[in-house]
Amino acid sequence: MGTYYYFEKNMANAKNSKKKSQEKKHFELFKMRCNDLPPIDHFEHDDKPDFLINGGVLGIEHTRLPKETAPPSKGYAIEDFRQHIVDSARKYCEEDIPPLYVHVYFNSHQIMPKNRASEIKRISQLLAEIVKKRHYDNPSKAWEILEPESTSEISTIISHISITRCHHHLWTVEGVALPQDLTIERIQSRIDEKNPRYTEYLKKCDECWLLIVVDVFKDSQSFKIDDKILNNKFESKFERIYFMDASHRRNLWKLPITRI
């Protein structure tokens, strides 16, 4: 087997690992926000369904709801690219300057570079230099918004940077999300994709709930959420369906359902 095979295999493993990490993060948030869960002695991060609670007393199937304007994978790839830039810049700064709360605002129109790894390194180093320079120039300033000069290499990617003194380093990715209207049909279509698998899930658990997740501050999943939409009755084979906004708002809704 050639080098290309192992490269593709490693890429697939990395993608699956990231997916599992995201599912775990959402499940932990769901546990915090949902008052309907039974006491959890233990759980397994499995597949079909994604989580098994207390040895299969309850299963939770996780799914994300992307916007329809572009292939979900494209939006997720850009978000992942931005996150790597910010994480790398934070690491460059952690040992050299005191803790800061840094919001990095990315421009909305962005094309994925061909050489992703080298671009992440290049942009993250430029970002780190801007943040370090700001600290060295104004070490006592508690809060500031920086806008890269229009002539700088970074200005086509990052629009501005908000910096606040803090007790530990916390760097976040921000962007200009263009929300779609969340529709009944969009939610029902996601449920319809999962309904046929419900019987298969019950081979591992006594009952199964569906958790639909968005993050309204990520462009690939940005929706205008109207409570009227979420009060609609959805057709479901699952015993319960929850809709969760995994952004800093951390909103959770239990959707009304009609069992089919």
C-alpha cells in the first residue's frame, strides 16, 4: 500500500477523532442543561446511537443541523481552519505575555488555502505578533480593539481583534455569521433522516432520544431561531427530541412530537 493510502487513512482518523470530540463536548453541555435525564452512573461514547447511558437504559443520538446554502463540510472546514489559527497564536503568546481574553473576528468571505498547514502557521504567527506588540506597547491597558492595517498581510483574513486582561488565556474565534431562517421543514427533514435508524438504535438501548445541535455564531450552522417554529409538533420515532444551541447562549428546547 502506498503513501497516499496511509495519508487518506490518517486524515479519516483525524476527522473521526474531531467528530467524536465535538459530540462529547455537546453531550457534556446537554447533561448540564437537560433536567429530564435520569441520574447518570456511567455512559459510553458509542455509535448508533452516539451515547449509551447506564448500560443502555437510555441512548442519545447526536446530530448537527447545517445550513443549506453550501455543503456542510465546506463550512466546517473553514471554521476548523480559523480555530487552528487562533489556538496556535495563543500557544505562541502563552509563555511571553500575561493572560488575555482575545476575540479574533474573521472576515466573512474567505477561501480555503491550498497549503492549509503552512497558512495556519504563517497567519497564527502574524496574529501572535500583533497581540504581543499591543501588550508591550500598552501593558496597563485593560481593554482594546485592534484593527489590522489595510496594508498588512493579515487584514484580508482578520477584520479586528478584541483584547481584555483576564486571569487565564482565553482565545475565541468570532466571525460574521449570516443566519438563515430556521424552518419547520428543515428540522423535520433532519428528523426524517434519523427516523429509519431508530429500530437499529433500540438494539443497544431501551429507549432513544435525538439531540439536534446548532451553533448560531458559526456561519455553517447560523439560524434565526423563532420559538414558534420550535413549538411545532414534529413527527418522530424517537421518544424525545431536543434542539440545542451550543454557542455561549447554551439554549435547550424540548421539541413537541407526534410518535409515528
